[in-house]
Amino acid sequence: SATTAGDFTITLSNLTTLNGANWREHGLLMYYMGVDGSLANSTTLFTSIRLRGLNTWDATVQSNIISTATISASSKTTTGVTITVDVPDNNNGTVFVLCLGGNNTPNISISA
């Protein structure tokens, strides 16, 4: 978990190493709550994100449980991916992330 100020990134590493021969899939569960200083713009997201790859990991929204998350994936490698989450400008909040699946213990880093 982490506190955020505006958009934030979730960097995952140490995922199952992709070998180009077999597809792999993991899940990411993200819960975010944020608000701006005037309470004019509050956001709650509870989202399931699909992590999938053959040669490099990628991320897409699988299910928006509360509200609609907008994400983009970058820094795609055989063992990780970086996910940028778009939230309203000036929102300060807290995010909790849980990674599901895989043979390794993934490293999760959150930065605002």
C-alpha cells in the first residue's frame, strides 16, 4: 500500500519468467481512495487487472468493480511491467495492491 498525490504507478517485478513458448496469467487487485483538497473531486476505484504475457508482461483492466479505472502499461519485460493509473488531478489518496498467481513472490512498488 502507499499514499498518492495524483496519478501513480505500480511497478511489478519478479513475476514468473516468460519464455515465449507458454502464455502466463496473473491477477492484480487494486483498491484506491482519493480526494482533492476541496472535496470537489473524490475517487474510489476497486479494480481487477489482468496481467498476461507470452514474451513480455502486459496489463489490462479485467473488471471494474467500483468506478472505472484508466490504466496504461509500460516497461514490459519477461519478469515485470509498470502500470500507470490515471486519477483526477490533485487527488491525494491511498492505494492497496494484491498480486495473485505465479511461482515467485512478486515485488510491488507504488510511486506517485
